[in-house]
Amino acid sequence: MHTDSEGISVKILTSEEYTQHYRDTPEYPVMLRNLSHIHCCKADVLGGSAAGTFAVPRKESPTAEKLCFCFFLTDSELLFIDDKDTAAPLLSQLEDMPLTGPLSSLGLLFDLMEYLIKDDVFFLQNYEEHLTRLEERLLDGEDDNFDRAILHIRKELTALGSYYEQLADMGESLQEALPDMAQDRSSVLFGLFTDRAGRLYSNVQTLKEYSMQLREMHQSQIDVRQNQIMKVLTIVTTFFMPLSLIAGWYGMNFVNMPELTSSSGYGVVILVCLLIIVIELWFFHKKKWFD
């Protein structure tokens, strides 16, 4: 793909095409290093030019394989190196939108970066609504698969947080490159972009804290249930301990135990056991162990 607009050349090449046409350029070693391992969004300032990579999480699944491509720009050229047909659809969508930045290579790159985060505030609101629904489920006692759901959300938020942090750093790097590239008007725009990406990163951190609070709430509910179970087991054990002692005591069947030969011994033992039960019930009620 090759387009020209007011003297600005925009090209999309595969890595093989780039190697074929740009092997002898000074920036080729940097671009080759970028092409070999694209794992984040970054920008390297190369005097009067800049090069970098994009690794964009997919909105439908931020933890899945990212949309990756490289870029290189000068005052008159914006070059994308892409082997997976990722940049072309983005630029095609960008053509239908009014340009925000100045008509320059850096301005076009700014518009692309701005487009990548255009509706992400609303996108992050979906996570907030999802977390709110999970909180309501917790309050209703419906915590089936909660741990799995919250872990999945935290993984996606971690991927998005890294992405926005990288974009903010990338915006700062390109803003620093503007004096060398004599495009001072774009400085304000990249400063605004850096602030916007920083706010998105802060939103993600807030959502992660919210998810952590939900995990703590869920763990508290589990602890309460476990404590309730232990309380019941303690009451049952304490309740039957005196009766077990009596049963064990008279179960020894020693010859000289008078109660065994007494005609009223059986009834006395029953009365003693009933008395113990009444006393225990009164004691437990007084201590509010049944609440």
C-alpha cells in the first residue's frame, strides 16, 4: 500500500519488502531489531526521525495475541512494516475520520495513536459494570465461579494497563523528538495524548483495586462461613462431651460400681444426663452461641 498526501508518503510494507528496499539505510539495524521481537508499544528517537513498534491488545480478548506492526517516520515519510495485515485496516478506518493533528508524518501517526484509544473510556466502563454485577452476585450469595471470573478480569486489566502505560511513554518519547523534527505544533497534541493515555492507565489501576476489594470481600464471606461451621462443630463437640464422659465412665463395667447393680441406677443416670443437657442449653443460650 502506498499513498501520498500533500508531500507526505505513507507506505505499508512486509518485512521482506522493507529489507529489499531499505537494507542500506542507517535505521535498518534498529528496524530489524524491532521486527524480530514486537512485544510492546515503544518509540525510539533517531535524530531527525523516529521508529518504533505497536502491540495493540484486541478489545474482544486483551490477553490473546496482540496486533503487532512497526513504524518508521521522517518529515516526509511514514512507513509501516506489517506481516499480518494489521496496519492496513486501521489506516483504512482512519481515512473516514477527520484528522486532528497537522498534515505531517508525525501528525498522521498521532491520529493513528489517538484512534487506538478513541473510545477506550467507554470500553473500560464495561469492566466497571461487570465488576459491579459480580459485587451484586456476592451480596446475594451467588459466588459460583467467582474466583475464575475475577482472575480473568484481572488478567485482562493487567494487559490493558501495560498497554496504556506503554502508549504514555511512547507519547513522551515522540514529544521529545519534535524539536529535532521541527514539528512544534504537534508537541501540544502529543502532550495531550500522553495525558489521556495516563488517565486510561489510572482508570485501569482503579478497576484493579476494585477487583481486589471484591476478592477480599469474597474471601471474607468464605471466612465467615468457615467460622460458622467451626462454631457449629465446637457447640456439638462441647454439647456431647459430658455425655460421652458418662457413657465412657459407666461403660468400663467395673465390678464394684454400685450404680450398675442398683435398681434405680439407670433412671438416675438418665436424669443426670437430662440435667446436664438442660444446663448446657441454658449456658449456650446465655452466651448467645446459637445466634
